[in-house]
Amino acid sequence: MSVLASERRAIFVSATQAWGRDAELGLNNLLVHRTRSLLTMLGMIFGVAAVVAMLSIGAGARQKVMALIEQMGVRNLIVEAKETLDWQAHNKMRKTSPGLTLSDFRVIEADLTGVIASTPRKRIVPSKVIPKPQQEIPTLYGVRPSYQQIARLQLLEGSFFSDEDEKTGAPVCVLGSAAKWSIFGTSRALGEYVKVNEQWFRVIGVVNPQLSSTAPVAGAPAVDSNNIIYVPLQAAMLRMEDSYSENRDEIDGIYAELGDESKIPTAAQLTRAILDSSHHGADDFSIVVPAELLAEQKRTEHLFNVVMVAIAAISLLVGGIGIMNIMLASILERTREIGLRRAVGARQSDIVRQFVVEATMISFVGGTIGVMLGFIISRAIAWFAGWSTVVTFGSIALAFLVSLSVGLVFGIYPATKAARLDPVEAIRYE
């Protein structure tokens, strides 16, 4: 048994030494022809860099969208009113539908099973806020206290308003993080007063920063989640002077959180049926189901990854052709060398291994440089364009493995051709 182990060890050491010698010869050849080797690698370098950069941009965008959808709540059901400030269009729609109302909310709340929290929402864009915000005027949300649970709001300081505040329509408010900084800057906000239109509200809490998007997400309107003033629903409906009240629905949103995520599709169908009946088929609302959006986003991510694999293969194919071309040219230059090696006892497998190792080294070095360049490009895009980019291990591994595979595949044919040269004719070749 020990003899067999010794033989295996000797074979392994011999093979390792052979591969090591070929790697040294290949490296020396690349260093001798530096310019040619670099030009050969360019296709591989830019191909790998493009793949890493594209995947990082795509991963960053998908990560942000999925985080926004998860923030909306995978157990939530959201109804959004499709409102318009066009008086004629509004009146035409209201001849058919009364718009989203508190009655709709009460029916939905009563008919849906498994609801653990729900609230209507009244959204108002104030004409003025005092103290004057340093940036865009915050949006006002009139909601019930249960909105804190539904939206997973975490308080940075203070507290959210209570059920008693909601019943009495108390003039209190909770500020989003951006609204707080815009109105009060670094000063303490708790206990201070904010005048929204003609109504004063006392600040009782400040919300932790949330993810936000400047573009609509799956039917939900584009609102900066951090630039919001939250007030009790009764306070918004009774105390606020809305200059667009004649063109507004009674409420413009409904949120419901269910205890069982599997019941959300059924709840969405029932909600649509209820609203279609009360709105007489008017398409003046949309239903947003974050759980379905998240599942769809994951399917899209899988498809995107498949497409990126195909793009990677096509991009690196050009680099592989360049490697094959330079290896074929190298064979012509080193025909005498090949003949001499064969004459002194080198086998065809030794010649094949030598040229395959050289081709693989070109791919390895080109892939390494390409990965570093792709990382730099993705960071530069994130810095200058302000986009979110994520360089994942998967993107690096994909680009690197494909580059090595391309080098290996496109190096086999030149290596086989070199190994088949007749030793006598190779030595006589000039």
C-alpha cells in the first residue's frame, strides 16, 4: 500500500513540475513580447470590465428597487386613488364614480379577513410651511396611528400620535427625517411648532431615514418618503384648508396589513371587486401588492442574470478569437523550437500543455486586469452619476471564469496544431 502511495506521489510531483515549467515558459514568452501580449489581452480586459460594470449597475438598481418594495411591506395591500387636477376630467369621472371614500375603507376593512392593521390616507401638498423649509415643501399625510406599524416606521426621537389624538383631531405631527432637517436643521424639533397652510401643529416625533425613490414604484406615486409630515387623519380632514378640495377625493389611499401573506392575492381580488362595484367600473384606482411585485422582481432578476451571461459570452468571444489568432502566429514563429522539443523527447501532450498554459495565462492576466478595471468603472459611475452600484462576488466570478474558459477553449486548437507538427520538418523550418 505504501509503494502505491509513493508511486502516486511521484506521479503528482512530476505532473506539478511539468505544469510549473510550462507556466514559467509561457510567462517568459509573454514578457518577451510584451506589446503583443498586451494587445492580445485588450479584448479580454475590456470584455471582463464591461461585464463586471454592467452587472454591478444592474445589481445596484435591483437591490434598491427590491428594498423599496420590501419597505412597502410584503404583507400589505395598498389602494391608490388615481387623482387629477384637471377640473373637466375630474367632473367627467365623478359622474360615474364617487372616488375613493371613507365608506370604501369601512367596507374593505369589514369584508377582508385576517387584517391586523389598516388605515385610510389623506395626502395634501401644502402651499406654505412655517418655518420655511430649506428644500422642497414636505407632503402632508393624514393617517391613523396604525400607519406606523403598517409602514414599519422607526422613531428617531419622540413618539407617534395616539388613538386619542386621532379621535380628537389633535394638532400634532411627526416629521420625516428630511422634513425635520429642511425645517429645523440641526436644532431640536420636539416640542416646536410647524404651520402648514393656516394650521399650527406641535412636533411630537421624528422618523428614522427611509429608502426613497424619485420615480413611481409599481403604481405607487413618487413621494419622498423622508420629506413627509404625518398628522392624525381627523386633523388633516377637519383642520386643513385644501385649495384643491373640489378636485380631490375624500381620501386618496388605503393601507391594510394582513397576518397571513398567502391570503393577499385573494384579498386583492376581493378589494378590486368591492371598489369596482362602488365605483361602477371606473378605472380611478390602482391596487398595489408588494408581495407580488417582489416575486416578479425576483423573476426579472433571474432573467437579467441569464441575459448577462449571454452578453458576457458574446463580449469575451472577441477576446477568445484574438487569443487564437496570436497563438497561431506564435506557432509559426516557434516552429523550430517545437521541432527541437519533439526531437529531444517531448510528447505531443507536452506541446499541447505548453500552448494551452500560455493561452490560459493570457486569459488569466487579462481577466484579472479586467476585473480591477470593471470595479474602478463601477465606482466611478457611482461617484459621478450618483447611481447605486454593487460589485458582487458572483459578477466577478462569472466574468473571470468565462474569461478563463474562453482562453482554454480557444487555446486548444493552436496547441493541437503545434503538437501535430512533424519534428523533422519543424527543425528544417525557416
